[in-house]
Amino acid sequence: MSPSPQAEEHLIASLLADHPAAFATLYTTYAPGLLRLLVRMLHDRGRAEDLLQDAFLKIWLNRQAYDAQQGKLLTWMLTIARNLALDELKHQKRLQTAAPYLTDEPCFSTTSEGPLHYSVTAHLAPKYQEIIDLVYNQAYTREEVAQALGLPLGTVKTRYRFALQQLRCILYQDIHHYHKRASTGAGCGQRDIDFNS
């Protein structure tokens, strides 16, 4: 149940004043509603509970950005939780799509030329491999990667995009080279291109 307007105003004032008890009150009041939203979106209560903690951490860290004139406190908090859930769903979709290729285990395939044995990410320079590993194998967000590696977020995003582009080229080239004996895709260069620069 949402608090009365007066109680909400008092809670907001306490949050902005960094009163120690304010966060506990905030969590007790709003956590059930946010959790229901996350469970409904993710269909996974365990992951929803994890994201609930992330949501409240983000709410606490960004409390000074809340503007009562832009909407109610609950609406602002629900938006934060919803955005986290959408990011999680997008990440799960990317992970499911890339999982067969982005693995530490070698990939095996049999062609008319004999066995094909390769690890897709091995063609990438270490600085790109570590980002792909953290995002896809360890489920890091780009922000968490930046913190873990001590890099600017912009650098992480740039390396991540570049790594995915090269992986697409590698996979495209493998398919055409080994299965169709065709030339490589436009813009990807030759199969022996060096991605370690």
C-alpha cells in the first residue's frame, strides 16, 4: 500500500537529508510492489529478487535526481525497476543467441575438408576477449565490466561493439569457407585477417 501524500513527502525529505532510517522505510514500503513487477516481467523469482536489490541500490544512489514535480515516488521507482528488467531480458536474449559460439570450449564441426576445430573468441585480441568473457560468460553489464577492468564506460562499449563485429565476420567466413567454398562477406576481409591488433 502506498503511503499518504504527507507520509511520502516526509519520506522523500528524509531520503534527501540522508537520514539512516529512511532507506529501511523506503524498502519496507515499496519493495513488495517492485518485486511483483519484476517477477511478472522476468518469470523468475530468484532473478527478480536479485534485480530488486539492484533497483534499490540504484534508487538510493540516484535519490537526489528524483523530482516530485515529474511524478510520484512510486512511479519513479517502478521506472527504474522496469528498465533494469528490460536490460536483463535483452541480455538473456543476447546470451541465448550467442551461447553456442561464445564458449571457452573448442567448437567442432566436420566438413568435406576434414575436422574443423576452433574457438571463435581465440581470434580476438585479449582486450576484446576479456570483455566478451565478462559479458557473456559471467553475465556482467557493461557498467560492471568498466568497474572490473578500470576502464571508461565508453571504451568498454566501443571494444564490445568491435568484438561483436569481428565475431560476426569470423562466423560468416567460417560458414562460407568451409560449407560453401565462397569468398568472405563484404567488409569482413580475408579469413586470415589478424584481429589481435
